[in-house]
Amino acid sequence: MEAYRKLLLLLVLLLGRASTSVLDNRIDQFELDNSSENSCNLPDTLLQEIKTYQPIVNKIISGIVDGQFAGKTWESLSQLVDTFGARLAGSEQLEKAIDYVLDRMKEDQLENVHTENATVPHWVRGYESAQLVTPFKKNLPLLGLGTSVGTPRGGIIADVLAVESFKEFESITPDQVKGKIVVFVPQWESYGKTVVYRSKGASVASKKGAVATLIRSVTPFSIGSPHTGGQNYEEGVKKIPSACITVEDAEMILRKYRRGDQMTIHLEMEDRNLEPFVSRNTIAELVGTKYTNSSVVIVSGHLDSWDVGVGAMDDGGGALISWKALTFLKAMGLRPKRTIRAILWTGEEEGLWGGRAYKDAHKTNEKEEFNFFFESDIGTFEPRGLDFSGNNDAGCIFREIVKLMSSLNATDFETPTDGGPDISHWTSRGFPGASLMNKNEKYFWFHHSAGDSMAVEDPKNLDKCAALWAAAAYVVADLSVSIPKDVID
Ligand SMILES: *[C@@H]1O[C@H](CO)[C@@H](O)[C@H](O)[C@H]1NC(C)=O
Ligand SMILES: [Zn+2]
């Protein structure tokens, strides 16, 4: 989830409002009164139709939460992560996990089970160590950031310069920075606001001659654990090593620096970037009764993860509920009019590569092919509802669908979405989509760290998320109308 995506979405929504509403008229067109843009004037027939789904929604939810499928999602997720561990883009473990999921999807009797290629970066973490050597010795647990280069063999020993913000760093001259290890210690505001230090810290510091950057982990809470994540070098800057250190160490370094304590750090990193690698998006369907390859409803999460922890939370949970939503609907004998397609993205963590490859491969006919995009990538804790992105008409319809989720106590509707990085390839251009809102207040405690394990995932909550996913996807896929969209080309 990146902050700029939210801005982009807002922009798209504003543009979307300015343009006239273009209903997707391929399927069963209906008329809407658009005279007042921000209110809902759904035809009564449509409102009534949505209400008729209440019994089937209740049946889907009770089957998954209390019935024969209870506990199955957690069980499948634990088998996946216990068998393969972390699934970094470019790794053998990710590719083995993809093959395993394909086999299990076939066993679940899902349809059109296949993969589609996606080229992903291939960054590998090598030996990493950081130690405060002056004024006393202290090991500094660290995690190099995706795409970071390593240090020369034997590492570097350099003086420390610590700042709290980019703004503070602006006032420091290149003379003062040259040859130093720059430590950025931003206070946590929100992930969206704080992550810029992780993604850009190395470029900002390198421009003034720093030899490496260490960044306070992007988390509101810490028990001495570093959190990894992606970073980007700006075009033309000298690539310097970049890693996150713990909140505790970062704050200590900043305090000491402000007191005038001279510090040196020995940093050694063998991280490196290899040739890009051809990975795969993992895909399965529940083929629609009326429409097969048009007006498809996508449910998705990413199968890749960072290489620390096992990616149970980010994004094993989202991937599993997307896969199992189809499995459970199929087993219940429920087949909607439109195809529901589960996509388990690859290479999300390094920059949404799986989604990008899929968008490019399906570009020609995309307006006809896609009706709606779901993505879960901000936790599968207890569900609260769905946040939505799309035009006003679509939002009006979707708001009614979310109201059906009362037996899960998950009827919150918000717009625009605050999640859904992979589907932003479409939602940022006006396709309608939704992301799973859940009680994820602790999500960033575990995010991209060794703490991302099955211990974070609760079987009951995973059932509820899977139930919400299956029920919402079913209704969207079965409605007599497709969801309106204003697509910007
Ligand atoms: C997918 O990638 C593999 C490995 O690079 C290649 O052998 C195969 O031909 C590719 N498939 C398609 C459809 O491009
Ligand atoms: Zn994720």
C-alpha cells in the first residue's frame, strides 16, 4: 500500500465525477437518475433485487463460519506456509508454492486452473550485520531493503549523522553528509505518510554524499525487531546500501546524536540484485452460468511475501480467502451468472509486478473482460466491511450489497479504498473495486517482519473474512446488472 496510490485514486474519483457516467452496457443495461451526483437513486427494482440475496448470503456465511468449512481456511494457510515458508519474488520457494497451490486448486475442482507469466525483480538478501562500534559496542539488528545494493566485502565503517525528517536533512550541507551513514528516524504517523523514508531514504541521502542509510522501521510498535520492505533508487543517484533498524536503536541513535555524541557504525551487507525472473500469477475460476469470459469478478491477494517471517498475514491470508471463496461456493453448489476468478498475484512486494503483467496481457479487451476487482492485502483480522473505489452509481449499488453482511457484523462501507495495491492497476483508472476492511489496528506491528507468522492469524476471523469475500463476490457476480464504471484510457 503506497500513499501516492491513494492520491491517485482521489484524482481519478474527481475526474470520474466530472465526466458523464458511462454505464457498462454490455449486459442488461439499466437507467439511473444522475441529477444529483452524490446521492443514490437506484431503481426500486434493483434495490429489491439486491435484498433478495439476503437468504443466500446468510447461507454462504453460515456454511463457512459455522458449517462444514469452518476452520478450513486457517488449516490450508498453515499447510502452505509451514510447507514453503517465506515466498520472495524470484525464489524457488515461491515457485514451489505456486505449483502446490495449482495442485490443491485442482483437487478443489476449481475450473480453468492455470498460471500466467509475470517478470519480477530478483533481489536476494545476503549476510547482513550492523554494529555500533563507537562509543560502545552494540549489535544493531537490521533488514536490508528490497533492491538495496550491498556494501563492499568486509563492510564499511563510517561516522553517523542522524535526523528525524527529510526537512531537517535539507538544512544539512553535503560537506557534513559526505562519507557518513545517515540514520533517518521519522516518527510513525501512518504507514502511508511514513513509508516514504523507507522508499526514498537512500536516494535522498546519496545525493548529499552519504555512504549508506539506516532507517527506523516503519511500524508503530516494536519489541526490538526490524521490518523490511521495498525501496527505490532515483535515476542517476549512486546506489548506496539501505536497511531498516529497530525503533529502539534508531531512537537511541537520534538522542545520542542530538546530544553531540560521536558514533561510528560498522555495516556489512551482501544483498544483491540478480537478473529479473519469470514468475507466475496463479489463477482459478468458478465459471459463470451466463457469461464466461466477460464481466468477470476478480477476487485476489498476493502469494509472494518478503523473505522474513512466513508471509502468513502479508498476504497469505488474502491469497487464501480468495482461493477458498471459490472452493466453498463450488462445494455448496453455488454458481453465479458471471465468472468469479481468483488471482493470487506474484511479485507484489517489489512493486506490484504480477498485477502489472496481468494488466498488460489483458489490456485489449479489458472493459468487456472485467466487471469488478476485490483485493485483500491489509490483513485478515475480524472483518468490518468493504471499502470501495469507483463511480457514484457503482458505489450506490455496492453500498447496498455490503448491507447484506449484517450476520458477520461487517457492514461498514467506505470510499475510496485504502488498500488494494495490485488492483490499483485497474481501480486507479476507474474500474470498480473493493478491499477488505478489518480490525487491523495491529497489522503494522507484524508487517514485513519475522513476526509475520500463523500466530497472527485467527481461524475464526479467517472464516469470517472468507465468508465475506465469498458472499460479496457471489452477489456482484450474480446481479442482473454489471457494476457501472468510468474508465480513463
Ligand atoms: C512463461 O515463461 C516460461 C519460462 O520463461 C516460458 O518457458 C514459457 O514459454 C512462458 N509462457 C508464455 C505463454 O509466455
Ligand atoms: Zn501485501
